[in-house]
Amino acid sequence: MRRKSFHLAPRLAGSLQIPRDLSSREPILTFTGKGELCVENYRKILEYNQHFICIETKTYRFSVEGRDLKIQYYTSEEMKIIGCFEKVFFHC
């Protein structure tokens, strides 16, 4: 006998009123001015140099173009990018 698969986590998170970014690990991008970006819930760094950074998340890729871009720190869950941001692209 085959069991039906029900996605309990989204329903449970909704009934407990847990924010979607916590329950489904949605990416969170927090800009502070034009010089600081904190990225939470990313998967991997795809490309990195002083003018271009491309990041993959669970649901999309995004890239940042600018000058003097640096990844100040990163952990398995978050990173901080600093520099002078000129353009941000979201690739669905």
C-alpha cells in the first residue's frame, strides 16, 4: 500500500505563523546604502572578482556589479559583501 506524501512543513509553518524566510529558507538580501549587502540563506558563490559577484540561492541567482567588491566574511548560512554597488541583477 502506497502512502500519499503531504507537505506538512508549509502547513505547519503557516498555522504557527512562522515567517516564510525561516520556514522555507528563502534568501534574505539586506542592503545598507550602496556599500554593504548581507546575504542570508545562499547556496554557493558562482563567480567572484573585484567588479562582479554572482550568488546562487535556493530559488534564483543574483549578481552584483560595482567597484572594489569584496566578500568581507561568509559562513554556511550568510555572507557580507562590501564595495561600491552599481547594478544588481536577479536571474530567475
